[in-house]
Amino acid sequence: MGRFNLSKGERFKIAKSEGLSKIKVVLDWNSDADLDASTFLCGDEGVILDDAGFVFYNSENREQPFDRAVFGNKRKWMAETRPMSSDGAVLGSLDDRNGGSGEQIDVDLDKVDPNVCEIVFVVSIHDEGMTFGDVKDAFISVVNAVNDEELCRYELNEAFTEETALSVAKLVVNEDGDWEFEAVGVGHVGGLETLIDIYAS
């Protein structure tokens, strides 16, 4: 099966009937800016369910609990472990403050809390004075975690000249109870705090 290229607003069905439950959501771009990918687990009204439904680089809900004997201090623990949702379904990316490109979010659809109806993928720029107009060749793709087959891709070709945060894409539950990946591509003026305000109320 070849890769399906999405346009803004289009959806791609994640075929769980074919045993597809573990996926990798890959965000990539060309930029020297420090971009941070975050994930929001939302209920049926599009609102983040709880604090642990907000998976971001600075969250203290991690894949491994803090152990001073192992990590020495919390700063090292945060640098070496990935953020995780409370249900264990979403594993965020390690934070790379040196800019560059690429972040990967791992999703296990079988573990998603039944109250979660949307999993939203957002990106914000950490560097002051830069916008997504400075970011080139940005895209988000869904990859089968078992065989690394790229299933679909959404290339962000819009001119985001003022925006510093993006709602990139989301996984949504359709009327049949199946997951679909939707290309969103909506820009916002503001950082991560702006995105939280949008999805927390």
C-alpha cells in the first residue's frame, strides 16, 4: 500500500481491523528554531481531559518515575525520559533545544482512555522573534510502528508568516468507533500557552 497524501481537512482511516494499533506520528521540518511538539488528549467537546492528558516536554508525567539513584537530579530525569499520558497511550518526544528537525510521538490506540475522542498534535516555537514563516518543508506523517510503513502524510504548504503555534493534525474517533487521522493546519499567534487556552476551555 502506498502513502496517502492528505490535504487540509481530509482524513485517513486507521484500519484497526487489520491489526493496526501502534503508530508513530512523525513531525519533521527544516529550521534552526527550537520547535516543540505537544499532544492533547481531549473528550467529546474537544477539551483536554486532565493534566496528564497534556503531553509536552516539561510534563512531570514521564515514561519512568523519578529515581534519584538512577538519575541523580530531576533535570537529568526530564532530559532522559519521555513525557507520557496518564493512560500510557501517548509517549511524547524528548526535548531537543538545539533546533534542527524532527520529533516522534508514539501512540498505542489500544491503550487510549475510552473517554478520549480526539488526540491533537500541536507545535509551538520556543525562540522569540521567529515564526512558522522561518520553518520550511514541514510535514506530519503516520507510520505503522510494526513495519515502519508510512501510511499518510500532510505537508504544511500554507504561508504561516505571523503564526508561532500550529494545530497540525488530530486523531479522531468516527461514528463507527474507528480512529481517523485528520489534517488540521490551523495557525495561531502565540506560544504553547495559547494552544493550552484553546484546548483547555
